[in-house]
Amino acid sequence: MSKREEKDADSRREEEEGEGRLASGEWGVYTQPEEVDEFVAWLNPKGVRELALKNAFTKWWNHIAPGMRKRLSDLNVSAKLPEARRSTRVKTALIGHDISRELYMMWSNRRAVNSS
């Protein structure tokens, strides 16, 4: 790596990532399960970290995919609600809707070891 110039790394990154490249400190998100499938297929199993990440996705995919689908359906439903016919009853119901009370938002990892 020390023999390579910085331009080589930048040109390779531009070629692989294309437009919409994230800068340092920026975050991206996959919203569709198909996008995650493409990402997992892209991972190189010869790399130690990438193999561990691929194995983790494989192990937990049965829990991740339904959660992603549930979140998408919840977002689609909540996006359609404001377009519905307006009445005072609906408005009070929408104001009281708290997404943090949804089941997927209240999940906690019970298998994790508590260090305290």
C-alpha cells in the first residue's frame, strides 16, 4: 500500500462507489431488504472482517428482514394517513401516535451480557 499513490486509491474509490459517495463522518442506510442482500453478496469472504460481517448477517437475517419489512409498512401507513379525510377524531389520534411505542422500536437485546 505504501507504494501506491493517493490518486490510485481515490480513483479506485470513485470507480467502485460512483456518485453519491459519502464523506468521512457521514452515514448511509439501507431501507430495502434487497439492498442488504446485494451488500452481503458484494462482501469478500476472504477478508477476516468482511467474513465476520457476512456470517453475522447470515445468522441474524431471519430477524432483520421481517423488521425491515415491518418498518417499511409502518412508514407507508403513516405516510398515507395525512392524505386521508380529515376530522377532529383523526387529528387527535394522529397527534397521540408515538412511533417509539411500536414493537420494533421497543426491542432490546436480552442475549447481551450486562457488564454492570
